Amino acid sequence: MGKVTRDYLPCLFFLIVPYFCPCYGAEKVTITVDRNLVQTGVGWNTTLSVANGSELYSVVWQDQVGGNILTLLNGVLTIKPGTVYTDRVSLQPNNSLMIRSTRQADEGTYTVTMEPPGGVDLMVNTAVLALEVYVPITNVSITLSPNEVFEGVAEVVLRCTVISGSSVTFSWSKGNSNLFNSSRITVTNNIVRIQTLSRDDSGSYTCTARNPISTNSNSQLLTVFYGPEAAVIRRDFQSDCVVPDQVLLGRSGSLSCEAASVPVAVFTWLHNGQRLQQGSTVPFNSTGAKDTGNYTCIARNLRTTNQISTSSQIIIVDYCLSVGAVVGIAIGAAAALLLLILLIVFLVRRKRTQKNKPARKLPLKKPLSNSETKVLPWMSEYPKVERGIAPTPIYSADRLSIYSHYPPSNGSMVASTIDGGVSTFSVQTDRSGQLSTLV
């Protein structure tokens, strides 16, 4: 018997231990945590969310120092009296802990312990949740130093502040673009410094303050004062003349003055050195001879105290060349020039065409035979005579022409003979018939 007992002792151990220690070899109670880190704001109601899917014997919530806040034991809820949580905590149906009107002192870690009922093959389980409590951000504002900024000033500072908020970070933007450090701009958390101001620095600057539970922002318009500069006078008259200074008698219109300036400049007009009126525009209901003269516009910036002036001359005339007339003349001249160019092109092409045509060949003349003779037209009226006697010019193919004894005439010179390459000319010098011969 003793031997049998000794042989079965190890088996009895493994049978008895699970009965007295049900946790041996069992799984833990399942605890599902929504978020291990819960961030909330001062004064908000905050829930530390957990859940489980099994029957429980007890649920215990403890604060950051290990003290019990509340206990659910076998269905009975007990909230520990005399603590900062006594009137501010409750247990939700899913065993989550709600803290009402959360305080910054509530920040820390919270532990929940869940125990299954006896006889259930599950182990006790715990979960730890961290709680961060922040002060919500309110009342963001921007201050500007100096209050008035002029172009060229050495430095301007924009400072962003909040009335309340904890763990606040700041970011800056101008218009729709984020603002970063550059050669003239320095961004340091809640401060922006701009060096050597220019008019391009004008605009809306926005400061955005953030912490994990809230975001708030505000904007400040930065206006850089400058000018006036680049003053010009614009004319607007009915049928204005081409010559800038001329205006037709009886025409209506106006003179307008413009100048680059912030704030907008104040304008004063002078006519021939005499004060005329204030305002950017001088109207003319019907121009007359009295309106002729010099008009001066003076632009003045009330913030910068700078001023600038410009002038325009008006001469009232009975007649002038209008813009439409000039345009008509220009169109006519252009049309005439075009026609001239077309004519030149036409003539050049015609000449080239005629030049390229083949030359028409004339029929070859039949050479004269020995028996054929040709009487020159201007000598055809003279009768044919023998050689040396007849004055009629004769051309023969077999010999040189013979000319002789043309009718006498005062101061006339006629060919007498051409024979053997020698030409003889007879000249009638007077009515006596005396001849002079030139060889």
C-alpha cells in the first residue's frame, strides 16, 4: 500500500492543484481598451472607455496613486467617500469610468482590474489607461509694434497671445501661404519680426494656436503706408482732339488725377495757379474760352505727410483733327500704298513675261541678181541716163552704184559717182550751174 501511494503521489498533485488554484493554465479575462491615451480638456466630461465580453465577479478602478475610486463587487457598486472623485465619477454599463468636470489634477494613469466569478476557468486581468488634461485655447490676439508702419521702417514685430490654454504651439501665415524664416522675416513660435518694411509686406497675418484638444486663431491686417508717387492726369472729353492739349469748344468731359498712395491721397486742383477745388476729378459740363489754361493736381498723403503734383494744359479750339479723322487718313494712305505696290508688281510681271517671249523671225530677203537694180526712193523721179551723164541714182548688184549730175540747187551736195570704192560728191554753188566736186 505504501508503495502504491508513493507511485501515485505525482498524479494526485496535478489533480489537486487545479482545484485549489483555478488560475493555473487558464486564460485572462478579456479587456478591450478603446484608447490607452485619453486627452481631454479642463471642465469636460471624460470617459476612460473599456469593455469585456465575459461575466465578472468584481471591477475595481484605481487612480494614479493606487487608491480605489470605485468598486463593483458581485453587482454592488461602492464609490470611495472622501476623495476628489466621490461626487464626480460613475461606472458606465460597459464598466468604463466617467469623470465629470475633469480637472488638471486628474491627469495621470488609471488602472482597471476585472475578476471572473469562482469556478470559471479565467484569470484576473488589468488594463492601464493614461489621462492628459489640457486647458482649451481661448481668445487669440495679435499685437503690432509699432502701431503705424511706414515703408522703409527698420523693424515691425507681430506678437501672438492667448488668454487661456496649456501646451500651446503657434504657427503663422500671410494670406493663404504659410510664413517661414527668410532674409527679412524671422518666425519664432508666437513672434514674427519683419526687417526693412516694404509695401509688399502689407497684408493679413494669421496666428494659429494649437494644443492636443483645441485650435484657435486670429488675424491682424498689416498696412504699410507709402506715397504719394507717380501722379498722372487722365483726360476724358467727347471727341477729344489728336493734339493732347486741344479740346473742342462746347464739349463736355473731365480731368481725373491718380497717384500711388496708402492711404488714398487727398487731391487739390489749381487752375492757372489759383485754387479750383478738391477731389480727384474736375468735371467740364461745357467748355468755354475761360476753361483754357494750366491745370495742376496736388496729391497729399495725410499719414506720410508727403505730396506730389503734376500738370496738364487745356486749349479750347473751334476745330481740330479728331482721332477718327486721323484713322481715316491713315487707312486711305495705307490703301493708296497698297494699290501702288500692286501696280508695280503688275508692271514688273508684265515686263518679265514680254521679255521671256521668243523673238519673231523675219523672212529672209532674196538676194538681188546681177540683172536686178534698185532705185532709191528719193532719187526715183530722175530719168535714167548713161554713166557720167544721168543724175538718176542706180544700184546694181554686179558693181558699185553710180551717181552723177543731180539737178542743180543752191548749196546742195549730191553724190556724183561711187566707183571702185571712191565716192565723188558734186556741189551746186550757184544758179550758173557750176559744180564743185568733193572726193
